Amino acid sequence: MDNELLKIKETDARCYATLFNRQNLCFTHGKGCTLYDTAGNAYIDFVAGIAVNCLGHAYPPLVAAIQAQAERMLHVSNLYYTREQAEAAETLLAGTIFDRAFFCNSGAEANEGAIKMVRKYYYNRGEHKPKIVSALNSFHGRTLATATATGQDKYSKPYAPLPDGFAHVPFNDFEALKNAVDDETGAVLLEVVQGESGVVPATYDYLVNVYALCRSKGILLIIDEVQTGIGRTGKLFGFENYGIQPDIVTLAKGLAGGIPIGAVLARGAVAEAFKPGDHGTTFGGNPLACAAAKAVLDTIKDPAFLQDVTDKGAYLQDRLMPLRKYNFVKDVRGLGLMQGVQLDPALSGASVVGKMASRGFLLNCAGNNTLRLIPPLIITKQEIDSMTQALADLFANTVI
């Protein structure tokens, strides 16, 4: 272990909250899809800050936008107008089905805002519909409300008592969802790909039927695009792959390429649910985050860029499919540049991640012992080839 890493680890152990099981790595800088550690080793990044660094590291237009904004103004609060916030909202909404945007700081805050928006919408109408149906094995955040909306007890049970009004049903099971809907149901909250539970896409029929059910019963549909939005699936929003039109979408992660930001987008009457004073944020939508978001959106919303993501996502999946010949590879699945390789429980995904890091590739192990591959959207086919060949070589020498 190099001395710099050792010193940083000692300081972290003494000063920082013990909340993370970190890998034995400390990065100092990055360029494109490559990160460099304190010892000078290079790693091709297939984690992208957990789907955050959508344009990789030190992407010149994003760096320039952040630098220029930092020289002008970082923060003034939402007591005043700023050009950067207005332009980011306009750029984000342009060409979409949504009418209004609200900027916050994270995915959890975005989902919290969406939940409040639903409740306020029905309150304004004099209707009692507090219930929100979400899916088991989902992940919507770590605040009390979003952890409760998340269909995994490990994220909520230790923090009881929990907010009322949430029900959970199996993902991709339309009948279970339909049976959970009642007269008090105000919204359905779903991801198009469950990322934290192992990169599990919604089936086409499932999501289309849920959408039709919501329309027929006057129930709002919220799609959590915190991980799948901003081009990750080859579309600006993941739901576009299914031909549906949700009432609310939540965003974060890749929206500003590494600067913290979240967003709630809404359309129609629900977009007008909030009135002055109903909701707010101190840091959300500040000039720096919005300048970064606009720079990202100016790149991501180019149809040629999104088509390239689609092509590379298909290429990555094609390169992963041959790994199914190994008896410990149980599935390869995903959408766009969000792919998962599910491993037999007998082979530790965490150990594979560690061995790949020693070969110069950063991977992540998500739920159900699944290798989650979420590289920057600027990843090249050559970098995909290098990673998949290294993974194939590792598996060829693995026996369980």
C-alpha cells in the first residue's frame, strides 16, 4: 500500500462516519473514462460514480462551464431569479412531454418532492388518496419517506416508525400491482430498470399495462429515472423505450455530470400542484449546478449522441452474452449502457470486482450478486473490448 493511501485511510478511520465499505483505492484525478489512483495506476471506469459521471472525467465543455460559472457566482438562493436556473429548466424540458421542472440536490430529494407533489395534488382537489404503490426490491432513496417507498426492509426497518401510505408488490407482476390498487391509491412509483437490486429491466408488457391501469383509474404514474435518465438507456428518459407518458419523472445522478443536483419533472395539472411556500430548497438549482446541468444536456440531448449510446449499449451486451457459457453466470441483462451480469451465489461478486480492479477495470457489485456495468456514456468500443476480454479471461480461470 502506498504511503499516501495509507495516510488517507488513517485520517478517514479517525474522522469520517463509518458508513461505507470502501475498496482499497483512492483516486486523484481522471481523464475521459480513465481514473488514476494515488500510486499512479490507471483504471478504466465502468462505475462512473454510480451512473453519475455520464461524460466521464474532465470532459472539456463541462469543465469550462463549471469554471466560468465559479468565476461569476456560485449561490444566491431561490429568493431571486438566476439566468442559469431558468436556462437549465428550459433546456431540460425542451422537446419533452413535461411542463415544469423543480431542481433539488439528489435523487432522494427528487423522489421526496414527487411524493409531496402527489399528496398536494390530491389535497388541492379535496380527495383522500394518500397511498403510493411501489415495487419490491426497488430503491428510491434514504430519507424516511423514500426509504419507506423503497421495497427493501433493510433500508427502512431500523428507522421505524415509518411514514404511512406505502404498499409494495413484486416487480414485473402486473396482477399483483392491479390487486394492490384501491380507492385510496394516488400514485404508482416504479423504475424502468431496478438498478440497486441487480439491473432488472421492466418488461414491456408490464410497464405498458401499468400505464394503462393508471390512466383508466385516474392514478398518477411516477417514474424514478434517477439512475436510468439522462441518456443512460439510449433515450433521454428510460420510459421512452416503452412508449408511455408518466405524470412525474425524477432525475439526479448524471444530470450535472458530477455536480450534485436532482430534478422533479411534471406535466398537466399535477405540474401546477405546488404553490409558493409548499416546497423549497436552499441549495437546489443553484447557478453552479444549473450551469453544469445545461452543459451536460447540451451534449446528451443530441440525437446522434443518444444513438451512439444505444449502439454501444447493444455492443456491450453482445460482448457480455458469451459469458453465459460459464456455469456460474446466471444471467446477462440490461438496457443501453446499464448492464448486469448475475453470478451464482457461490462466486462472490465482490471478489470479482476486486480482481478486475487489480487488472485495471472498475466494476460494481449490486443486488443479487450482480456485476453492474454503468460506464460513462462516452465509453468507447475499444474500452468495452478491453474490459470484457479481461472479464472473460478471469472467468476462464475461475472454478466454483
